[in-house]
Amino acid sequence: MDEGTSNAELANPYKTFILEKRIKRERKIRVRPISNIVRRRLRTEDLKNIRYEQFEPLYEMWCDYFGSLLTATSKRTDERILKADFHGCLLMVSNADNPSQVGLHGIVVRETRQTFQLITKADRLLTIPKQGTTFRFAFEGRVYTLFGDAFRLIF
């Protein structure tokens, strides 16, 4: 048997084969997801142009949300406060490992597992780590204290 011959040719060497033209399937254009570097740049560019006034309505919405959260009777108040969403909350740093952060306050723009990002009245975006930091906020005449280390355990 020659290397160039197949079993079909050996069985019937005079048979002709008609091959149809193979239709090529159109390839779907795959949309690549945005890389993390581009996504990070987009986020930082968006956050550079924000102003405190843009988040004042969010603070008012958060006050309504937190008021309804406190009136709910399903769980203990402590658990509800720890599991609450703090986007829009007006937080103040009352104690921190970094003494320069004590006294900073602003509206929460973003909450991550490790940090709160606050916008101040001077339109500065601050990133405050939760670890080793104590936060306070006032709502309806009461002052609530949040321990950042407790928040890190929830997520």
C-alpha cells in the first residue's frame, strides 16, 4: 500500500468521487470583555468629576431607607444596621489607625469589602479603610457607631 492511497481507492481504483464545495460557516464576532485595566480607568475617570451636590439627593433617599429599616420588626436592630446598605450615608470617622483620618466626614459613594469611599463638601474623594476604623453617623437625633472590623467580617 502506498502512503498516498487510501482504503477507498484500493477497493475501487476507478471510482470517481464528486466533492461538493464546502460552505464556510460565518464566524461569530466575539465581543471581548473590557479588561480590568480599562475598567479601572473608567471608574477612576468617572469618580474624578463628581461633586458633593450630586449626592445630596442620595443622602435624602438613604434617610428614608434607613428610617424604614429601623421600623421593621423582623430582626434585631443591631443585625439590621450591620446588614444595611450605606451608599448615601453621611459618615464621620471617629477613630482610626491613621490619626489624620479622624474627623473626616462625607457621603458614602462606594462601599467595598475593605473600604468606604466618601465625597466631602470640598468635592474630595476619600478612601477610608474599614480595618481599625470606627465610624459614626447621626439619624433622627441618635448617634450610631459602626466598627469597621465588624463590617469586614460580614462580606
